[in-house]
Amino acid sequence: MMQNQRGNSGSNQIGINNKNNAFGIIGMLKNAKNPNMMLQQLASSNPVVANTINLVNQYGGNPQKAFYEEAKKRGIDPNQILGMLK
């Protein structure tokens, strides 16, 4: 399931802690009538999404460049990560 209950308020937040959740979010964005608005709503309720958006914006809005450069900074082989997602 994509949504995890958090706290006692009963509100749902989407966790991005495995590939199924990440791909689920991508699918939701692709099918959304207004994907930008949906992404902003996710960012307002999930600090991981907000941080990811900020990081991508630091690389001129290019998520691929952000991924490769951040992996390189951390000494991680980006192709190994991509292989794990297949």
C-alpha cells in the first residue's frame, strides 16, 4: 500500500522508502490532471518530497542530473542504484 498512517491525527502521508512507493507516486503524477499541483501538495505534507524538489531545483530542474551528481558526491555508483530498481 502506498500510504502509511502517521501520528494520531489520522492524516495520511506517502512514504518514499521503497521502490514500490516511488513508482506508485510516479504513476499517480503521470495520471493526475494537474501533476504540478499534486507534487506541491505532496511536498507540503512530506519533507522527503520537499527536500527532493529543492535538490532537483538546485540542478536546474533536471532530476537525472541531480541524481547522478548527488550519487557521485556520496561515492555511490548511480548505475548500481538503477539496477536495484529494475
